[in-house]
Amino acid sequence: MPLIQKIQARPISFHSIKSLFKSTGSTAST
């Protein structure tokens, strides 16, 4: 998934991660 790659490629804050998970709908629960 390109989304996860983007996360690992660039440092994001916890808030961003939470927002992302909310957007994905808890699909990529890693």
C-alpha cells in the first residue's frame, strides 16, 4: 500500500497517524 509507504517515508505526528487510521477505517491495523 502506497499510504503506509508514505508514512514511513515521511515523519508524521501521532495526530496525523490517528487521522489517517480514521480515514482508512482501521483497515491497516499494524
